[in-house]
Amino acid sequence: MTTTPAPPKPAPGPGTIASESALHLPVIAWFEAHARDLPWRRPEAGPWGVMVSEFMLQQTPVNRVLPVYEEWLARWPRPADLAAEPPGEAVRAWGRLGYPRRALRLHAAATAITERHGGVVPDDHAELLALPGVGEYTAAAVASFAYGRRHAVLDTNVRRVLARAVTGVQYPPNATTAAERRLAQELLPGEEAVAARWAAASMELGALVCTARTPVCGRCPIADRCAWRAAGSPEHDGPPRRGQTYAGTDRQVRGKLLAVLREAVAPVPQEALDAVWDEPVQRARALDGLVADGLVEPLEDGTYRLPLT
């Protein structure tokens, strides 16, 4: 019996994995020429500096992080230095970065690094992931940026670059999907050092050029091979989500309460906290939330302080 041979497969077109291996070199070359000089990228930052930056940069822009980061590393240049202090001091030093539970998690991670790893931030992804407060993204970022390991580092900026350049859509989904993880892994360069550089370069490209609202395609090193541009830059995914309103929320009340406690050198009486917000129900709810989150410690005499343990 004669068998009809299968027709040859078409050559990969724009947006396919095979054609996207050409992304690495131009993006990395662009990064070498245009990367910002950030303190956590300097050799002297070390793995601990990289980890501190990753905690601080979650949902917080670089310009707000920079002064707090510098002060933090000057005070606590090693994990053991932070672990030796009460967790409340981490909350105090966190200042107005927002989402202060990150300060407690970073303190807990520093304590675990000191107790389990001799004060040295581990280079193994699984060991990083086992630290308190360290999730999949942070573990991959620290292993990649601090130790040059080969991991897919998927933050919002990288996800947006891949969505546009490879899959041809304007914005990635609201939450990271399994398909995005597979794509990032398939696009990861095989050589460890190149993969680590690609992780940093693609992140910087998303932060500076392939931005959410106003991408500067004329400055993009891969504009000529971007699947989204090739499709006519369709806007079928809707605009990026806007930031949450802050004024009048429990978050604002929590911030005002914490500001009083950060400035205090002694336990704070209830009336001093009552003075920061007129609405008593919301104020009490915010204070209860701070206590439940471990950010504030109530004392038997009715006063409050930042946690000591």
C-alpha cells in the first residue's frame, strides 16, 4: 500500500517559540547600554542587598524604594544584623513604603537565614523558597539576580513584554497563568549566565520601554519582531488595571496609626491613636487588623507598641 507523505510543516512565523530565540541578544544588548544604575545591581550589594530590594519593590516604585533601601542596608548590612533586632524595628524602618507586613516577612527571612544558613542568603531555589515570606517570584529573582542561576523570573514587566512580543496581546492576564510559566521557561536561554542576564534585561525593557500605558516602541530593540505590533497593536484586552483608591480606606487609617507608633519611643496610649482618625468604627477595625497581622502589640495597660518578638 502506498503511503502519502505528510505535508511539510510551515516555517515558524512571528510569535512562535522557534522564532523568538532572536529576542535574547538584542534585548540583552539594549540592557547593557541602557540599564539604570540601581544600588541592588552593583556588585557590593551582594545577595542580601538583592533580597532586600525584591521585598521592597513589590508593588512599590523604584523612586520610593531607593532612600529606604539605602538606609536599611546602612543599618543592617547582613541578615544577622536585622535578625538581632526586634521585628518592630523593621516595621519602624520600613517607613511609608506601604504594605508593612513585608517588613515583618523580611525580618522573618533574615532570622531563618541566620539560623539555618549561617547568615548567608542561600543560592538554591528550593532553599530560598523555604524561607518565610519568599514566594516563587522572589526565590527565582534572588537566585537569578544574586547568583546568576537559570530561572524564569516573571514579574509584571516581564509578563507584559512576553505577552506583546511573543503572544501578540496588549496585556497579560491579571494573574500569572500556567501557560505564561511554560512560555517563559521555553524562552529561557540554555546558558545559565545568559539566562540570568535575559531575566534582568527583559524586566528592564518592560519597566522603561514596553510600559503598560505608553509603550515607546520606537526605542524597543525588538520592535521589528514584536507579534503585537505585527498584528497592528490591537487594543482588545482593555486598559491595564488602575491603582486602588487610597484616601478614606482602611489602608490609609492603618498607615496613620503606624506612623504614630513608628515615631514613638515608648508605648502609645489609646487616646493618641484615637486622634489620628475621627471615625471610631473604622479606626478600631484598622487597629484590630494591625494587631492581627502582628504589626502592633497591645499591652495590658491599654497602650500599644511595635512588636518586640
